Amino acid sequence: MKPIYILIALLLSVLAMSSKSYSHDEFPVLEGPYMGQKPPGVVAEPFAPGIISKDGWELEGVFAPGMKEFYFTTNRKRSTVIGFRQQNNVWKKYIEFPRSGEIVFSPDGKRMHMAKGYMDRIGDGWSERKSQGPMIDRKDWHIMRLSASTKGTYVFDEATREGDGVLRYSRLINGKREEPKPLNKAINAGKWTAHPFIAPDEGYLIWDSEVEGGFGGSDLFISYRQKDGSWGPAINMGDKVNSDKEDFYASVTPDGKYILFNRGMDDKGNIDIYWVDAQIIETLRPKL
């Protein structure tokens, strides 16, 4: 099966020629927590159907720490990030910029990681995109997502045409970043292994991969940190989360209550943002 990120790359070039531009007027008034949406239960469902998740494709939905900002990626003349901010309980579009890597926030919300780069929060806005430096910003690594823990540990992926890329991690030890190393074989066992999300306390790691015996294309998997500091086995997150389509790009809301991820793509190129109650994380946790 062709990997989801190659299919998305093709869509970026094709849909850009026929895409409809978003304007602020196309979004209705949204009030209250979670962009005004009724939270899901234990079975995944579309996030903001007809508002955010609609015809075409919408990717990488993520709330910033504090739960007062929401960002997602869509297609305009090029792949574009749209950001909303909650002000006086009402969500309003406040920013858009060209996508240059999947957005994952540092746990304190002060840094917006975007693959090999990042932007720092400055007042109500963001700095210019900066490089992670030569240890991460290497020409031979095509990184899609880099996720960071409170301790400063990085976990990131590697896109390849053959689907043999691995997830790597790099710890911050005494203020110095160590050379990235591949995660264990249990985590890197599948094809098209990508889009990692590490919990702020490093208690678990979520990613997507195509593994024999799965539910469809790529499925979401989780691994839990063991008492000895190692990572446990890769656990498929099950049919309440995964489907017979591609399931990918997972992240957990900063309040720890919900998992946001993408599901697609059908023969029309439709990809939507889904969400599900994060209690599945504790349900799947092995009993010691």
C-alpha cells in the first residue's frame, strides 16, 4: 500500500490547483471549550463535522497548552496552517501561515515544533521559523513530526519512499542534547512508521504504522514506559480508534482528555480530523 504521507504529498500539488480558499466568514460562531464541540466518547468520531472536518482534507488538528488555541492544516494555494484563538469564550481565526512541518507544542506552550524547525512564542504571536541545528536538521533525514517531552526529550520520524524509516529519540542530558538513536525494534517493527507523540511526562508514546494483522492501512499504536526506563511492546489501539482506512497523526490534548488524529483517505482524497476519549490510554495500559 502506498504510504499515507506520499499520498498526502501528491494531494498537496493536485488540490492546490483547485482548492477553495478559506475565509473567516466560512466559520460559524464557535463558543465554549474544544472549539464549541460536544466531546466524544470511547468510539472515535469526526471533530467539528461540517466546520473543520468537511469535504477535501483537514490535517493535524492540535490544541495548544492552555486549550485557548487550535490549529489545523488545510489546502489553499499551498498547504496552510490556520490558527484559532478563544477570546471572551468565542473562537476566532487569528493567524494563517504556510505549513513547514507538523505542529506539536512543547508542554509549556512556549515553542511550536515543526519537523526540523520551530517557532517561539513572542507575546501574542510567534517568532520566525528557526532550525533545530545540525544534529536534527540533516539533509539525509526527511522529518515530518518532532514531539518533545517536559524533560526536553525529542522523538521524531523519518519518511522514506521504501517505508523503512524509523522513529528516533534524543534526550537532553545536563543541558546537552545527545545524538539521536533509533527506538527499539518493537516500536519500529512495521512499515511506514511515523508521526510520534510522546507524553509530556514520557509515560507513553503514540505513533502510526502499517503492521500485518491490522485494521486497515496505518493503525495507531501505543507503548508505555517501563519501570526500568525502557519502552514496552507496541499495542494496537483497537477498533474503537482504528478503522479500515488510514489512521494517523495522533496527538493528545494538553488537558489529557482526548486524542485527536486523522482518518482517510477515500477515493475522493477526503481526510478528516477525528477525536476520541483518551481513557483508552489507561484502558490499554498493562496491569503490573
